[in-house]
Amino acid sequence: MPDTKSSLILVAYILIFLTGFPANLLALRAFVGRVRQPNPAPVHILLLSLTLADLLLLLLLPFKMIEAASNFRWYLPELVCALTGFGFYSSIYCSTWLLAGISIERYLGVAFPVQYKLSRRPLYGVIAAVVAWIMSFGHCTIVIIVQYLNTTQRSTEEITCYENFTEYQLKVVLPVRLELCLVLFFIPMAVTIFCYWRFVWIMLTQPHVRAQRRRRAVGLAIVTLLNFLVCFGPYNVSHLVGFYTKQSPKWRAEAVVFSSLNASLDPLLFYFSSSDVRRAVGKGLQILRHRGSSLLGNRGREPAEVTNGDRGVSQAEGVASSDFTTE
């Protein structure tokens, strides 16, 4: 049976999976439809890539659940451990640069609306997404390499996954973690903070920007900042602490849980960013209301309610409302 710490982490993973997986699937459907349209905006390509990164993390989360349920002993093959860690941590660090790319696009869209609309190309979003994936997967290859640098516990009975390192392994792992923290966390966070600071300032000071867009702009900035500070912050601070103390912190497992929370928080970012996601959520809520009313025997009132709901979503959103431009 898992101990108290392992049980709490297991519950957290289950809640993250149950909330994040359906929400990201809903966002995936909306973004795929948007990207398939002629000349999609770069931001939608970046949002689609962020959704795929979240889904990769969520699909690997059951392996982390098994690990937590086993008191962080690893009973699966060692190769599964290496591949799980590789995909899991690559997804986390891919998200940081994708969030930075989204913030840059938002800032350019409101600071230079005319020039941006004339020069934006889908190719720019593809290039930015590919760079983010290459940077994250390239850096995280160490997760696989370190598993085979030297034996850590083949002669012991309790085997863990990417936890207990020899001194030889730590000489490789700790500097690489420090570099991950600096290049794939602090730099994109600094870029994101600057871009959203300017983005929100412009949205709040332009008199012709509607209050609804201002609220969405503030919400988008707050959710993104929470992503960096609450989700990615503890895990990357553990890299700094580990490099200073020359060993992995005892609380690293809890920090990994906070990083996983990113997959549940990103759907809020999608909601504030894209009218397609807001319409998808609105339709989903209408379907739930329709089914609920049907179960209660109110079928006669439903057509008018659904029609009004559709009309409300259409009027509230509009096709271009996700661009955050000041035209």
C-alpha cells in the first residue's frame, strides 16, 4: 500500500488527468478545425502545439500514477522508465517556450496591429513550434542517456525511476538540470512577463477596446503567469537547489506534481485565447443542459433555449474576437 505522501501524489495525478484530458481533447478539436482553415494565424498553430504537448504529458501520466501507487518503486522495464521520463519532461519544457511564443504573438498583435496582420504567415507559427519541440526534446535526451551511464541499483531490490543517482551520474545530471532551468524556464518566463506586461498595458489604455476583451487579456496574462510560477516554478527551483547542494532535493516528487498541473491549467489559457474554444465550451454546455432538461422531462422548452444559447454565443464572440487586435 502507498504511504501518505505517495497517496496524495497519486490522487493529485488522477485529478489532473480527469480534468486535463477531456479539456485538452476539446481544445484539440477546436484548434485542428482552426488550423485547417486557409491561412491560420501563427498563434493557433502555437496553441495547437501546446495542446499536443499537454496531451503527451497526460498520456504518460498513468505511468507516474503506477509509480506513485508503488511508493515510487519502479517495477516496469527500465526502458519504459527512460522513455516515460523523456516524453514527460520534454512536454513540460516544450510548454514554456510555446507559452513564450504565444505571448510574443499577442504583444505584436496589439502593439503593431497593421504591420502584424500584413506580415503574419502560418509558416512563422510552424517554425516557432518546431524550434520549441527540438529544444525541449534535444535537452531532455539526457533523461534517457543518464539511465545507462552507470548502474545505480541493479544489485538492489528496490528500483526507482530517475531518482537515485550515483556520484558519477550526478556530475552529468545536475549541470544539465541547471541549464534546463536557465534556458528553458527563466528565459521564456522573462520574455513572457515582458510581452504580457506590454500587452495588458496596451489593452487597458486603448479607449476603444471593449471591456470584455480587456477582461480576457488580464485573464490570459494571469493564467500564463500562474503557469510559470505555480506549475513550472517549484520544479525548476529544485534544479537550482540540487545544483547548490550537489544532490536531488527530497521534495522533487512534489515539484513534479505541480509541473503536471500545467496540463489542467492550460485549458483556461485556451478559453481566454480562442473564440473557437469558447464556442466549443458553449456548445458543450448547451448539450449538457439539453440532456439534463430531457432527463427532467422539459423537452418542450428545449428548442427555444438552445436557439437562444446559440444566438448568445454568436453575438458574444464573433469570428475575430480571439485575435486581441485593436482594430
